[in-house]
Amino acid sequence: MNNIQNIYCVIMAGGIGSRFWPQSRVKQPKQFVDFFGMGKTLLQQTYERFARFIPKENIIVSTHSEYSDLVRQQLPELPLEQILHEPAHKGTAPSMAFAAYHIRTLNPEANIVMAPSDQVIINEEQFAKDMLSALDYVAQHDRLLTVGIRPTHPETRYGYIQMSHETEEGFSKVKTFTEKPELEFARVFVESGEFFWNTGLFVWNVSTIISTMMQMLPEMTARLDTIFTQEPDRDKRRAALYECYESFPNISVDYAVIERASNIYMQVGSFGWADMGRWDDVYRYSSKDADGNVTHSGKVEYYNSRNNLVSAAKDKVVILQDLEGYLINDTEDVLVICKKDEDDDFKKFRTGVMLKHGERYM
């Protein structure tokens, strides 16, 4: 069993979340938004989920430097030294490497869960059991572990992991990764029984991930190694990191490491999972009235209207008549009314507004 002081979590909270515009903005991305009217943002829910089974002093939030104040506002109990400030948006590979080197200075025996801040977990108790099992596994094996979910339908928005028949203590060696397939391939994947949704959750020992990254990203890790092994003062380390971070490659950990490494295994998660990637996900996991309408916020009156999602100012009265399957999102300076499942259109809407009306609406 893992020594509880050796288990860590890094919550990745540096993304922009443009698909949830206009609720999610450059200055307040989706992880800092309460999408379900629970009084808790996605970041706060993620933190509380891990605080149930990981010591609070071992939970670290990695975010872009411009969001550090938001993290402190939403997690006031989190000490400042447990917030890692990414100087630039450089993808998950540099941010995860940064986190690994930082944690190694705290505890060279650390076993770490790397977790996105924007996921829905249905069964929190089972999630804790699965994560503790994964942490025990990587403590004893030189493996990088990803977590897959058995698909319930052919989803084209998720990546897929194909498991091999080679297993080790109930964990399966990964055969292939596939990014967001076309519907026809997604159907084949689901029917085969060999493919699982890629959750973006990773579990590894700190030494294992650093040694693997040294092989895959030698220039970046050489800089980090110099900074973290030769500079004991944290403030000076941060200054040195800020100087070189901009030169790091802008690349995801999936492309840079996970899909190239030979020691990747998969845990089948059994806790119920969804990635919060678009407004239709908010609708799917929200409480609905008898006609399938979701009132995220506002005082909404529905007349012959079904399967809609409405988000407005808390005290604003909204009247809907003869609408079905719509998203109504009313913020202080932007009003969007469109079909709620028109995911690709949000890129068009956001880009059009930026080009015609400027970045103040972003």
C-alpha cells in the first residue's frame, strides 16, 4: 500500500475553454464557472473530489499565471505555494513536466494523479477507489498509467484507447491511441470491445515520468533539470523558469510522450465519467423539468417549450415560447440564442464576434 504522504494530485487548470463562450471568457475560463448552479465551479468540484482521499497539502493546481488570482479566490484554503504558475500557454507536456520536477523537489517518492479540471465524475466513491488502486500500481511498477472508460455509445468528440491482451495485475498494456474518430470508426471501436474513451487522467511515479520525458523531450527536460537541481531557492527557480518557458514546445503530453512511450498501461475506470466539452454536456448532466428544460440561472417561464438550456442573470425574467432544443445564454454583454447541439458553430460565432467587434467580448 502507498504511504499516504507519497500520493499527490496535480489539477490542470490553465485552459481557455472557448467552446463555452460567452460564459467562458479569456479572463475567466470554463474551469472557473459554475455550470450546474450548484454554487461550485468545475475547479472547486475537482479540488473537493481529490481532497476526499489525498492530503490537502499534496494537492497542487497548475494554471496560467494570469489565472492565479482566480484560483486563490475560488480555493482560498489552498496555500500560495501549492499553485504553479505557467508563464505561457504551452500545452500539457511542458506544464506536466514543470509539475513533476516541482513535486520531485518536495518528495522524490511521489506518485501523482494528473487531472483535468473540467470533468464530470458520477460516482465519487468509486473514483477514489480506482485512483488509489492506480497510485498503488505505479508505486510498484515502472509504468505510465492512463485511465479509460468503457464507451456507452459511438462518441466522435473523445479520443480512444485500444487495449492489448497483455495484462499486469488487472491493468492492460495499451496497443494504440486514436484521436476523435469519424462516426463510422467510432461505431466499430465500440462494437469491438477493445476501445475505451480516453479520460485524460494520468497516474505515474515522479521518477518514471521524468525519466520518460528525458527520452522524449530532451532539450526541455535538460533545462528543467538544471533549474530544479542547481537552484534551491524557489523564487530564483521561478525566475529562471520564466526566462526559458517561452522556448518550450507547444505540445500536448499525449503527442509528446504518451503515444510514443513503450511503458503505457491502462486502467478501466468504473466511476462514470464525462468530459465537459460543449454546452450539450452541461444539458446532459443537469437536472431537468418535466419537459426536459434546464434552467442554469435566471427566472424562466416556459410555454410549449422543451429540451432547452437557459442561462441568464440571476434576477432576470426570461420567457420562452414554442422553442425546442435551444441554448439561450445571456451574459452582461453577449446574448446567444442557437440550437444547443450546434457545437461547431460556437467557433464561428466566437471568431465572427472577435473580428467584427474586438477582443473585449472574448
